[in-house]
Amino acid sequence: MANTKKIEDKAERKKVKRASRKKAAPKAKRTAPRGSNKKKVKKLVRGQSKR
């Protein structure tokens, strides 16, 4: 992605960003499902209060 920090005009910045996005190589397909390394939450035992 092009560095657009110095471009003040919003429309101009958008144009530059879109152009750079088109030029960028396509991302590879995911090998693992999304969020697979998120911390897993243990299910609480039935009847146990959360707080």
C-alpha cells in the first residue's frame, strides 16, 4: 500500500490508495481458519455464576 500520509486532499488520497491496491499482488488463500489462534474460552459448568 502506498504511503498517503503526506497527501492532504481526501479524494486524491483515495485515488492513490485504490491504484496501489489494484497493483498489489493478490493475497494467498488462508491455510488456517480465521481466528484459529485466538484464546479459546472454556465453557462454564452449568449453574456456576460468572461473577
